[in-house]
Amino acid sequence: MAQYAALKANVSLLGTKLGDTIRNQLGDAVLQRVEQIRLLSKAARQGNEQQAEQLKQVLTSLSDDELLPVARAFAQFLNLANLAEQHHTISQAGQNTIEKPQPIDELLEKLQQQQVSTEHVIAAVENLSIELVLTAHPTEVSRRTLIHKLSEIAGCLEQLEQQHSAEQQQVIQQRLFELISQAWHTNEIRQQRPTPVDEAKSGFAVIETSLWQAIPEFFTPVR
């Protein structure tokens, strides 16, 4: 669909840069294996039973030396695709094409339908208690360094949306490749059980990459 053209372009760009990284680090054979699995998976998802069976055969035939790089390749691609999707929701292209929900309007309409009094609504809002809670989740394995790399990659996508000269675009593209290469070399899985200090540092990453900029902007009055 046309409304997702920018998103698809960014996913393709990040996937290409990741492919270049895999080729440089592991050679064409690994990249071709990853691409074969990707294409077979896409065909199988569309209902092609023959391709689905071939996909099973390819996956079961992977050697021990192939398993880890292939798994990491798809894990990294999913990270980058998710990043592109998150960026799209706040990008200029996304703002112009995404249908935005209006939860406050919907809530007020529902309250009106249920004949909830204005005084009751005001009292409920005044009694709200909103607190920041940073918790450790067993599925959250992203290292702090990787989170920072992904944040910088998102920054490159934002820069590419702006009007730059061909030379500037090339510099940004090169930086994007460097960041994806660095992310590839970042071990995502901890070798040791995280300590409370490690968990606290993960919370710091949320503050550094999001809240540190967002909260002052939220409380700064528009002039």
C-alpha cells in the first residue's frame, strides 16, 4: 500500500545494510543461505506448500556452524524492522499517512453515552496517581549498548528524511552501515545472570534514550 511505502523503503534499506554486514563478516555463502530461508519463508507464508516443505528441509539441514549466524541474522533483521516501524509512527511520512486514533475523544463520547457527570469525571482525574515504574522482564535481553546503537540508527533514518545533498546522504548511509555492523558485533545475550546493578543500568537506558529529552519538552510551554 502507498501509505506504507516509506516504511517498506526503510525496512529494505536496513535489510540491505545488514546483508552487506553479513557478507563482509561471514562471506557470501552465509548471506545466500539467509536469503534462501527468507524467500522460502515468504512463499510458505503465502500458502505455497511446496516451498514450505523445502523450507523445512533447509532448516533441518543447517549445520551447527550455520545455526548461530542464521539465527542472529533474522534476530537482527527483526530488531531493525521493528525499529523502522516505530520510526514510521513518528516520521513525517507516517504522520501524513497513518490514521491516528483519538482515544480521548472516544473516551469522552463513551462517558457521555453512559451519562457520567462532569463533576464525577473531574474528581476521578484529580485522584489519578501516575508513577514511573521500571521493571526487569525475563524476555528483555537487549544489552544497553545495543539499545544505544538502535537509537542512533533511528536518528540516521530521521536524518535521511531531510533534504540533504548527495554527499551528505552518502555520509549518513555510511554511518548507518557502521552502526548496523557494530550492532552485529554486540552480543545480545548475557553470559552471566544480571545483577541488580545491571538491571538498574537497563532502566537508565530508557531514561537516557527517551525520558531525558521527552519530559522537559512535555513540560516546556509552547510559545
